[in-house]
Amino acid sequence: MAEALKDQDPEIIKHFKGHKGPITGVAFSPKEPQLVTVSEDSDVIVWNYRQQEKVFKFSGHTAEVHDVAWDPSGSVFATVSSDQMIRLWTPKICGKTRSLHGHTAHVRTVDFHRSGRTFVSGADDKCLKLWSKKEFNFLRSFTGHTNWLRCARMAPYDDLIGSCGDDKMVKIWDMESGKCIHTFLQNSGIPRTLAWHPDTHTVAVGLSTRTVKLFDVRSQELIQYYKTHAEAVNSVAFHPNGKYMLTGSDDGTMKVCDLLEGRYIYTLTSGSGSIKAVAFSTDGDFFASGSSNADLHVWKANLPNEEPLEGSSIEEVKKFLKQDSTDDSWLRRSPTPLKNQESLDDKENQDSQFDRTF
């Protein structure tokens, strides 16, 4: 059973204004009390969320910026834009930047490997591309999507990449071979975003149909299904301890899900239009939301924040998510044929009496 929530609920502690357009991406530094936001106004801003101040504002992109990711060392972060460029920034006063051009259309998504040595990008040209951070060069392409790519994320374990796009496909890739291990095809709705669970081989996908689906990439099954938002889901993030999932939607709300209980426990609003991006800090004490009204809010999570799950706790989550952590034979399977994963009943999950709106 999940532990009781703290007496104190999630609360907004900082409100930042600085962008002139919708905030499309937000990422916490893994080392400093800083976070980066990117926007349709083409600017990149680094904030100190403890002192409520703008630290750096970087200009370099010439069109909308869609995504941002820190490398694990916190020494650089990457941004991608409709100008077809990938930029790596050093978060210092001089604002040094290096740029890569390898895509032939708007670049929508970027993420770093846990080692920090490589990063992946995805674009409207339907391609995923893997890059070396040290050599600053192209390594390989991953092809198979048939429409624009929306999101790509590298797994926190194994060398896997998850991607989703307007072709209604969620694909799992082997980073070394470049092969697609499995494809989850959605009957309805476009997958807009995805996130890997930090401790289990589970990927969460947010869709235009107001739903969030959790897939087990080893058993290749849909294992959880949530439909509590009123509009499309734009962003999904897992708490570092693996117990909670945060979602942001065009309906202007964020929801916090207790994965052990299998239900949403909070509905959060800030009155700032659609929620376009959400993220947890690396210690899980804070989370941030970026909106279509160009507002950045930093929240004190006030969730039971223990060390990452281990022992009996992680086994509870794995059991709930139908995981077997000892079996890695699935990595040696041949790629499976395309199949539909809309196998669960589409009955909408109702918010429980513990779901709270602020």
C-alpha cells in the first residue's frame, strides 16, 4: 500500500514571467538550483528557482524552440527548434553555444543518454538521429516513423529509445543496432509525449484523446490506462522515486497519479492556460509547469519523497505494473510485427474522492 500523503499539499512557490510566447519545454538542472525553459518566442531562459530570478537569457534560435534537455553532468543543455537546428549551451554568462544541422524539417524533441556521451533528436522529417556530445558529430539514424515525430526519450536503463509521432505509433528502439524492437499502434488519438519510468521497463504515453497509457516494453502490453483530463495530454513526468506520475494538459490542469494505488490523487491548476510542459527536479522536491500563457510556475511537491524505490517498495510497483526485473531475454527477441495495443476497455477512470483541485 502507498503511504499516506503529507499533511501539506503541493503548492506554488514561484511564478516567473519572461517569455513572450507559450512555454514549450522545461528542464531542471541535475546539479544547480536552476531550470531552463524554451518557448515559441525562440528564447532560451535559465532561472534560479530558489531566488526567483532570471539568470541567463540566450538567443540563437531563429524560430520556435520546442524542447530542452540537460546532460547528466549539468555542464550543458540541448535545445531544438523549427529552424532545424540543435544547439548545445553552456549555462554561463558568456552563453557559449554550438549548433548542429542534420534534420531537414522542424526539430521537435531532444534527450540525453544517461551516460551523457550521446543524445537523440527527432523531427518532422520522420527521423530520429543519434549524436555524439564529445565528438559533436552524427552517429546514426533511426527510420520507421511515417509522420512527424513528437517526442523521443532515452531509457534510464538499457540502451533503449522510445519515440512517438503523428503516425499514431509508439516505437521502442535498440540504440546500438538501430533496430525497432517493438511498435505500439494507437487506434485513436495522436501520442504527443512519452516518459520512461525510472525503475521499471515501463513507458508512459500522453495522447490527444485525453488519456495516458502505460506500456510494458518487455511483455509488449498495455498495463495501465488513465482518462481523467478533459483535453489533450501534452507532457508526462515521473517522480524520481518511481511512485508518482505528473501529467499536464490542454485543459489547464496537472494531475498527480499515485502509481501504487493506480489513481490520481491531485488535480492542480494555476489559471495560466494550457499546460504545455511539466518536469520534476532531480531530488523530487519540486516540479515545474510551463503554460500557453508564457507563465512558469515552480511547485513544492510535498509528496512523500524517499530514496528511489528499492526492496519491497520497488517490488510492489513492479508487481502492480506487472514487471519481472530479473528477465532480460526480451532484449534478444526479433522485432515484433506491428500490432494494435488498444486492448483495454476504454471506460473512463473516474477521479477518486481524494482527487484535489487547487
